[in-house]
Amino acid sequence: MTLKLRELTEKTEQFGSGHALCAGCAEPVAVRQVLAALVNPPVVALATGCLEVATTRFPDTTWKVPVIHSAFENAATTISGVEAAYKALVRKGRMEPRPLTFLVFGGDGATYDIGFQWLSGALERGHKFIYVCLNNEGYMNTGIQRSSATLLGAWTTTTPAGDVRPGKLQWHKDMTRIIAAHNIPYVAQAAVHNWKDLMTKVRKAEAADGPAFINVITPCDRGWRFDTDKTMEVSRLMVESGLWPLYEVENGVWRMTGGGQKRRPVIDALKSQKRFSHITTNGDESVVAEIQRRVDAEWESLQQLCEMSARAESES
Amino acid sequence: MPDEQAWREIAIGGTEINPGSTERVNTGAWRSEMPIIDFSRCTHCMICWVDCPDACFEISDTRLAGIDLDHCKGCGICAAVCPTHCITMVPESSVPVKSSESGA
Amino acid sequence: MTTKQKASITLPAPLAINGGEAVAYAMRQIDPEVVAAYPITPQTFIIERFSEYVADGLVSTEYINVESEHAALSACVGACAAGGRAQTATSGPGLALMFEIVWVASGMRLPLVMHLCSRALSAPLNILCDHSDAMAMRESSWIMMFGSNPQEAYDQAIVAPTVAEHPDVLLPFANVLDGFTVTHSVERVDVLPDEDAKSFVGEYEPERWALQPGGGATFGGLDANDFYFEHKRQQVEAMDNSLEVVRRQLDKYAELSGRKMSLVEEYLLDDAEVALVVLGSSEGMVRAAIDQARADGIKVGMLRVRLFRPFPVADVRKALSGVAAVGVLDRAIAFGAPANALMQDIVMATRTLPERPLLMDFVYGLGGRNTPKQMFREAIDHVVLAKEQGAEPESPAYLGLR
């Protein structure tokens, strides 16, 4: 399975243009990459969020594939209903079986916070679908509020940097590892700047025998405070600093993917985003140090899981 | 204009029945800077195509053919990621190009 | 793991079953593509019995054991938008948890069916019957039909999808059944042969569906201030259309089953000078109280509203014209409102009658409070007194309150 960009350009674009997402937004890039990588035609469920409101304003739609939006928190459940209906329609002989990929896009708010229960339930029930979290670490659609995916120290409109509080006070939830604990066939972290890694993971997710989850970092130029042309650079810095490790858990086997990870201090990534300017420029150095300490610890833990997997694989 | 349709004339339930129809929206009007491609240095690697938020890179037979300026918002990602630096962002006002024409 | 389906379905017609089992029996015959539900008392008979049908391969349904009621209705929305027939069942707090998606389902014009086993809303926690849950959804653009016994639970369940899916309607349908008094009461229930039931309900054939081969529609998108109003006006039209569709389908069903059902059911109203108006299973005790009062020489009758949404204004006006005083039995409180829910509707329906009846409101049966015959007899006496005095009480009376 090799992915060649020039070949991929021959596939008809399933997500068009004219949508109202901001200039430089990473979300439509990730969506286009996911759709381009799929082998089967998709049926998509969307959570409420930037992607949904900016692409489905009546009477128009940016989508050229079937899409269902119901509410903020329940996209995983919506797609379970679609998948179940498909099975029953085929069983009843009311529809010919055909290859289809059931796909969800939800933001980090929809995934980590409000839709956590719905996603967990759908994964446990084993519906065959791919859940793609477009993670921009906050509620950008409502105006850049903090979510449980927001990094420690980040400025948001509900964690403003003030005289006594340096932005967000808490460490973020490790959603990818929480999902991995559901023991589904495929779980991965990806980043929007690394199209090849992301698309390879989409192909694996599509081929998985059960639910799959891909958590994609999609930097938000408005919310993270960087220039619109820096989206891919910021995504790369998140990976190179170890703030967003690229890895997969395939049938329980943990594996780092792609090279060039964690070769810089976190300060390099933080400095690329003005949401951290209060701690990176004459600010509280202890916050940066704390972020570095936690990133180092999580990286070490991740490496151990990968090494244990490698040992178990070589022994079996 | 569709937004003048009366209640009996529109699809029920808010179902949007024209796939890809946001293409009628000219988001090119958002732009303050415009990408210019120097085709003499373009290797048709398609990194710009795969990283474009607005699906603006026109492809002809797996080769880059131009930019859809009706939809390009001028974010500059393409210029930033181009390995051969053959895309340059220039101020919109400095290039008298009609939006329906190619940016090439 | 794959599941097999049995080639033929041969079940003996049940003789005596409870209302929950009657609904499940109808669901087996309808064989919806998707059933998604979460257990809650007093709805559980429905989903337990239906799960047995699934386990025995007697249905083609994908049964989704969701993790909450919100998810139950969400899965039904997905299934129905995908092109499948979808059903759920819930009670009180479960409906409250679903509430966001109650409006999504009707706004997306998805003709799914919910069997609502009425239960009081918390707090205090109470698992018993009243209509607080149903009243909370009465403005959500769902067709709502109240049954009064296990037989009607079955009959209404068979009719429900044919109304909801009618091209002039396309709205979700709530089959409202009183918790315990209907869901748990064992009675004789006559059922249709499977082939008759299946032929009556047919299959769901939407014009657009997400699994449609070659389809590319977007379902449930965003309306700004330029279209939302128009879409809501369409729902008004669909609600209006549904009333005659309900009437036709009930008539058609009567031809098949021999059981006549009307939008409103009348009892001894022809010569009645006073009347009680009721929803749901209390009608049995109300009839008994009326029989007793008639024996005492009081000319009293009863009007039971079966179709609650859309409210059958013309049928109600016709039934109550000529009645001098009417007592309205509300099994939920509309806190702070000028009248409780059913009373509001009766006031509006009768306000332009040439000789508008005197109206008085009774609140009864909250949180499963007993509803004995004597209580309704007391209500009749109140109404008679109001008629004699020619005065309407301004406040509701609370029947059975200590």
C-alpha cells in the first residue's frame, strides 16, 4: 500500500470549495486527506462545530458524499444508527450489499468533552466505523474557549492570561490512550502536516475489523494565534517537540510512526503560537518547565508501551 | 436567489440536495494576498494540492494546471509548504486579474 | 459474530399480555430496521420482549443496546436518515434526557416512532405514571397519540409508522401509554395475523436517504435566519396534514382489525349536560364514575382525547357542543401557566362555541397517585355544582391531594 499524491489527484474531490472555514484552517485539509485516502465511498456523520456550520448552511453543502448532522455530542451514535440500518436493509434484501465506509468527523470538544459518552458507547458496541477527531484544542466555533484537550498554560477566552492565572491551569486529557483502552482494532494519532502518515492511518482504519479512531492535530490559526500560512509549520512543531506524538495502536500493538519526532524542546512549538506568548515572552518559566516535564514523562511512557509491544511481537 | 424562496418551495427538513453547491460562493473575495505559481520551477509534487484548505489547485492529467481564484482565500499555506518555493504570495491589489482566470 | 434469521415466523397469537408486551409484539410484526433503546422503568417490558425476538431470529432488526436514552434517539435519527425504519421506547426522565434530539428528529422530518411509557419527571424521583413527560414534548412537532389499554397500545403501534411515514406528514410519532396501568396490566389483546400487520405497515420508502446508492445529500445542516422560519412553517403544514391522515389510517385499520378508533372517543355524551375530558388509561375509572352518576340521575358523559397532537379541535368542539359544564382532567401541572396543558387546549378549542361550556380544571394522579372511581365521581359533582351556580372556578382543583 503506497500512497502517491499524483495518483490521488485523479480521484474526484468529495469535499468541495466555497465553504466558510477560515483562511488557513487545518480542518478541511484533514478532511480532504481522509476522503482522498479512503478506498470505499463514505457515509459521513458530523458533530456540530466549525466544520459542520461552515460546510452545510442551507441550501448549500460543500459535501459531495452523504452527510448527516444531528447534534454536537452524538455523531458516533448517529453513525451507529446508519451502520445498523445498512446491516438490516441488506439482511432484509431491501438493498444490495456494497462496500461503504462509515465515517465521523468531530472536534475535540465533541470528542473529549460533550460527546465522550456517545463515542465510548459506540466503540464498545463494535460498530464498524472510523471516528476522526479534528483536534484544535478548544471550542473554536463558539469563540476559542478551553476544552479538556487544551494545553496547560494556553490562553483561551475562558482561560485568559491574567495577573494571577497563566492561562489554562490543567493538563489535558489523553484521549487517544483512553480510546486505546477500549481495545478496538485501530487507534492512532496523526497530524495534518504529515499527509502520508495520516492517509496511511486512514487506510489501516478502513481495513480494520471493527471501530477505528484517529486523533488528528489540526492547528487553528485564529485560536492559537498564528499567521494563516503557518498552519503546517505549527503542526510540524507540535510533533517535533513531542507535544503531539505520532503513533498507532494496531490490534493492541503500540508503534511510533514517522520520523523526526521529539527532537526539539517544547518552547519551540509554544513560541510559534501567540496563545502562549504570556508564558514564552518574559513570562512564568515554571509553566514552560512543567509542560516540558510532562511531555518528557508521557513520551517515556509511550516509548515503553511501544517497546513492550515490539518485544511481545518478536517473542510470538 | 435561493434565499428568496418561500416556505413551500424549499426542501423539507433542511436537507441540502445539491452536492458541492457551496462552489457558487465566491470565497475568493476574502483574499488580500494572491498566490502566483512559477511553473518553470514547479515539479508537480502536489504538496500544495494536498495541503490546500479550499481545494483550489486545478489539476490536469496529474499535473498542476492553475489556481481557482474564485475560492482561494489567500491563506498562503501553499507558498509556505512548496518544496521548490515556486509559489509566491503577492498583494491582491498589485495583480489585476479577474477572479475567473487562472492565477498561473 | 453473525446472526441468522429464521426462515418463517410462526408464533401463536397471545391471549393475555401486558401493554409492554403488546407493543413488542407489534414491533416484531413491523420488523423495523433499527431499534435502539435504553432500559428504564416502566418501559422495560417492551425492550426485554423485543430483545427475545432478536435473540430468536424472529426479526431482521438491528437492535442497538445504547448507553443512554439520548443515544437511543440519536441512533434512531441516524438510522432513519439512512433510510431505515427506526423505533425506540422510553419513559419520563429518559424522555427528558432525549429532549434535544426530540426536536432534531422532527426538525429533520424523520418519521421514527417512540413508545412513551408515561412516568413522572424527577425530582423527587418517582417511577410511576403521570403525564409530565408527555406534556414536556407537546410543542415539539411530534404526532402524539394516547392509548388507554394494552389493546390500544398494540393497535396504535401498528398504525403509528403508517401515519409518520405518509409523504404529507413525515414527522415522528409518539405512542403514549400510561406507565404501569397500561405497560404492566395484563389483559386480553387481539392481534392481527403477521401477514396482515406486515401488509398494513408496508416498508419505509423515503424519497431521500443517506444510504441511497449514488446519493449525496446533506441531512441536518445549518439554517441561518434566512431559512429556519420557512422550515418551521413547513412543520406546521405537516402537523396540520397529519390530522386527516391519522383519521384515514385509523379507519383503514378498523376495516382490517374490526376495532374502531377515533381521534376522540366519546362516552354517553349525546344527552350529557356535564362532561369530563381525559387522556389515557384513567378513562376506565372515569367511565365507572359516570355509570354511577348516571344511576344517580346525573346526565354526564366523557370525552377521551386519543390524538393529542395535532389537537383535534373540530372533533372536540363537535363532541362538547351542547354540554353546559366540562371538567378537564390534567395529569401534569403546567407550573405558572394560566391553566394546565389539557385545559389550555380545551379552552382554546371551545372558546368560539356559540354556547361555550363552563370549564373547570382538575389535577389528578401525579406520581402514580391512585385514581379510584370515587375521585372522579367527586369531580363530576364539582362540575354539576359549577353548572348549577353558573360559575367557573378560577383555580384548578387537586383530586386526591392530602
